[in-house]
Amino acid sequence: MKIQVLGSGCLNCKKLYELTQEAIKQISLDYEVEYLTGQDGIQKMIDLGVMSSPVLVIDDKPVMTGFINDVEKIKNAIQATKGKP
């Protein structure tokens, strides 16, 4: 499973990255969260057709857009995607 947080590098992007790392820890998964910011993050968002940030991406599919300040929602998004082809 490939997990990424994309954004411009703003405080909300950084917070989503931190919350996503916490969610991974809480559900005992051994995955790294990649944090793409600046031009790399924005280009990846454009490539995925997403125009609002931050974005939580799992296996190259956006699963959440906009700032989510809820670890449970992030955990649910990860678990719902886990094991899907």
C-alpha cells in the first residue's frame, strides 16, 4: 500500500501528514507516509485531477481532499482501501 499526503506545504498539509502518520500507528500498519509538497505535491494533484488540498492518496487514488482533523476518519479511509486491488 502506498500512502501519500499531497499539498502546497501549508500548515493544514503538514497537520494532515502528521495525523495520517498517527492513524497508521494506531491501526498498527507498517507503512510509510510520503509527504509531497511544493511543486511536486501540486503537480501530483494536477495529475490526479484534484484541485483542493491537502489530499490523502492511497495507491495513487485520492481518498480524501481538504483538511480533515479527525484521526478516526483517516483510519477509516485507510482501512477501507486496505486490501483492495
